Amino acid sequence: MIIYEANKTEFISDVTNELLVERLYQSYQEKIGRTSKSEILSWENSLQRMCNVMQDREIPKDASVAIEFKIPNTSKRVDFLVAGNNGNQDHVVIVELKQWSKVEKVEGKDALVKTYLGRGERAVTHPSYQVWSYAALIKDFNENVQEQQIELNPCAYLHNYRKTDDDPLTDAHYKEHLTKAPVFVKGEIQRLRDFIKKYVRYGDNRNLIYQIEHGRIRPSKSLQDSLSNMLKGNEEFIMIDEQKVFYEEAFHLALNALKHHKKQVMVIEGGPGTGKSVMAINLLVNLIKEELMTLYVSKNSAPRDVYASKLKGTIRKTEIDNLFKGSGSFTQSDLNEFDVIVVDEAHRLNEKSGFYGNQGENQIKELIKASAFTLFFIDENQKVTLKDIGSIDLIQRFAKELDAELITGKLTSQFRCDGSDAYIAWLDDTLQIRETANADDYGIDYDFRVYNNPHDMLNEIEKLNKRNNKSRMLAGYCWEWPTSERNNTDHKDITIPEHQFEISWNLQENIWAIDQNSVKEAGCIHTAQGLEFDYVGVIIGPDMIYKDGEVVTDFTKRARTDQSLKGIKKMAKQEPVKAQKAADQIIRNTYRTLMTRGQKGCFIFCSDPKLNQYFQDRIKKIDLYNDLSPAKVDRVAEDKEQY
């Protein structure tokens, strides 16, 4: 979508006659429906500078000009486009406009600078990298650009910025990015004109801006090949047995839905460890290989970050990241804008989107609307916040409303955890979520341990992590996580004074699940859900205790910084029974989810000694039954009540 389009002569006339701001405002109102006149006025200085740039006789009068082009499949906008031909090739010059007057170099990090934004200094991407990444996105996902071989030429213009000696903006640290996209500053208007004229010597007789705006979203061949190579031979993404069966069904349903222009929705249920994410990544990669614009979507950023990182290899960050989206990214999407959307952890979807929860109508409805084929992976027993509304019933309702055929399936076998069927049934019974037939057996191959000292548990997790970096510490969200300390390695958030134990929540600047050093940090439900490890050590906080023969929860022990139970206090005043029931389910589901992240084993330490003893007693019961000889069965049955 483009907010403004004209030729060079019309653009200069609109600026000179002070008509451009009003036309931009009207176009915004028509195409987006929301903006303010003050926001448009803030661009006026930059656009006046570009008007000065374009007043060069050698830039053809019929060169096309466009302002504010929204890159499809993203929230990113290109500031200024100039299109034409250099005599041999069609070109579009992309200009990123900045009003910055000061920049600081950021040492040790690639493509980052510091500047004053939003009432304070912030680290942001270097303008050269930013505009180059925008050009790369357009090239990698726009069919017309690919097929018509339209060349994109990015640059940045900081018209208020004056160069200094040893200038940080053009420091050698940024040489790679400056080579791909040069930066022009105050006093370099002729250099910018020369850059444009190098590529635009003749007018835009092929309507290149239109071609870019209306190009179908399609992954480039290079991206298809790179993703396939990353997936090949990667054991983490190998599917087995029932996973492969469901994958093949989903894969061919998606192909047929697109071939026959039939809108479809598929729902696959599966508990912890069923390999839902493995199937999701395989579908993402292999459907892209079929030239279908496919996205992986999750509410939590943690699985997106981890799986994107595992697939990157030599692929550009911009290419991969554009395939992984948050569930709130589709409030403005058109009907069937994408071919396929694969939704992982669909139980975590919310009704509203946006930072303040005030955007959109319903995430489930928006996801179904946005793609021709939408696949939801769901486990309703993993809802862990009051805002989680993902359910099969709601998916069915919106599929019907949007006239989409619904297909359902259920993964019944747990392939990714040793002894998992039995363990999960035992865990549900032990956490008193539900009574199960597996109350006395969690599976002989699963390593479950209860520690009386958190130091011992951490030491064991660290030792196991040395094997393959697949063991992590987790904790219930009962300790504050101050925003100001989220990258401070010295600050210890989780403290257990009686054992002189302390550990930090996971640092935000690294990908906790795969960073080797993060074994010394604890993940919470928001950073661990949707991920799998070999072993996990779980600290059960004071929000779950053992009292009078029952496992009891207490939502007042949750940290204030946790948003999972936001609104529960108000609910407790108005409807105390409802509030207690809702909070109780979320707390139990949270620990169930944390305690099923380990494929080979789960170790726990409970801050409540009685709860620790309760878990130990449950293990003793299992050990007794596992050691029974037929002659002892009757005697043990008589003694069963003591446990």
C-alpha cells in the first residue's frame, strides 16, 4: 500500500504549492483510517528537503515518486521511492529519511547506533542497515520484483546531520552496511542527486511503483533453497510416526486448498511433547519450497526466536524474521492475504492485540481471515494467563463465520518425552488437575527427581547441560522481574534465603533457550512455553503448597511483574469463587507446562517443604509398585493407604 504517488513534476508542484501535507492526510484517512495532522506535519521538513533534491534537471520529469510504501507482510514503511530506468535496467531508488542531528557508535554490536528518540537515547539500527533490510524484504517477497528483475537501490538521507572528524555515522565499523546502502547528510544534496541519477536517467514508462505495490507476496527461490538446506539433516526437526502422518495430511490439504481456491482451517490437538512445533517448522519450510507464502505464528516470542535462530545459518536475518510473526500482527490483514498460516501454541491466543490490548477484534478470527489455509496446533490444558482464549470451540465458530471448511485431528501418542503418556497422566493426578488411571506410574524411562536443596538441582542441570546445551532451570513466576534489571547479570531475582540460593531470571539480550551461558539463569512460563529441552529443573514457588492433604494454590504469591493474572484482584472482589477457580487452573497449568518441558527428565524443588515431601511420597509409591514381586502384591495393597 502506498500513501502518495505522482511523477517528479507533480510532486514538486504539490510541495511548492503547500498541497502535499493535505493530500497525504486525506490519503491516510482513506487507506488506513487513522492518523493525525500533526504526524503528517512532522514529515514536512523531510519532504521539503526531498523536493530540493528532486529539482535537478537531469532527473527526468516523468520519473515516478512514491511516499510511505508499506512493505507487505510487515509493519515497516519505506519513506520515499524514485523509479525509472538507467537505459538498460529498471531501477527503484529507496530513500530512508531521518531528522536526526546526532549519532553515537555502539561498540561490539553489529549495525546499531545510539540516537535521541522518544525523549531519550536509544539503540536503533544504523540507517544504512535499516534501508538495506527494507529493500531485501521487498526483493525476497515480491513476485513482480523477482520476475521483472526490478533493481532496488537503497540509501539514507539525514538532512539535519552534519559530519564531524572521526564521524560515528560513517565509522569503519559500519563499512559493510554503508557499501550496501550509502548515507547522505546535510550539505551532500548533490551527492544524493548523483546517486539517484545513476539509476534513474529515463522516466518510468513501465509504472514500476504500481508493479511493486501490486506484486504478489511470494518467497524468493534463494530463500526457498536456503531454508530447505537448513532443515536437511537437522535431527531436531525429524518427524516420526504419527507426526509424519499428520504432517503429510496438513501439507497436501494446504496445497489442495490453494489449488482449488477453497478456504480451509485445520486444528491439531496435542499434549506436551507431541512434536507440534517440529511439524510446524517442517510445514513452514516445505510449503515455502512450494512457493506458498507461509508464516509461523505464536503468541510468545520465545519459540519464534529459537526456531528462527536454528534456521538462519547463512540466511539474512531479515529474510527469516519476516516468516515468524506474533499473533497480533494481523489486525489489518486483507482476506486471504497469505497462502498459509501455521499457528503454534494456539491456546495462547488473545482476543485483542496491541500493547494496550485495544486493537483488532479477535486474534483467532483475524488469523483465519488472513490466510487461505490456517493450521492451529492446540493444547487447551496449557492456557496459562487470564487472557488466553484459544479453544477448539472458538476456532470452529470463526471458521464457520468465514465460510471455511474445518478439519480436525488429535495427536494421541507422546513421542518426544520418554515414558511421556504415563508421566503426564501421573503429573495431572499429582498436581490434582484431574484423577487418572496412571496415578502410580510416570513411566520407567522418565527421570523425575525431587531435591531438598536447590543448589544440588542447579549443579545437576549444569552438569547435564555440558552434554549438548539442552538442560535449563525454570521457575514459577513468584519473584519480581524488574524491567531495569533485565540485562543485569549481577542482579539475582529469585532468592531462597533458607538455602542461601539465588539466581537471575533469563537475560533479555540473549536467546535464553540456546545461549550456552543461560544455564545459570531461570526461565519462566513466558520464555519456556512452546520449547523443549532434555532436562529441566523447576523451582515451584509459594503460589503452590501442600495443606491438609491437598495441593493448594495461592494467586497472591505471584509476582506483581507477572501479567498472567492481570485483573484477578478486581475479579476476586466482584466474583471471588470465579476468581479463585480461574487462578487455580492457571497456576496448576503453569507448573504442568514447566514440568513437561524436559524430554528425558524433570527435577523439582518446592519452596514449601510439605509440597516437596508430598512429591517424594508419590515417588516412593511408584518405587514400591515397580519393585513388587507377585508374592508382595497383596501385602502392599493392604499398606497402600499410608501413602
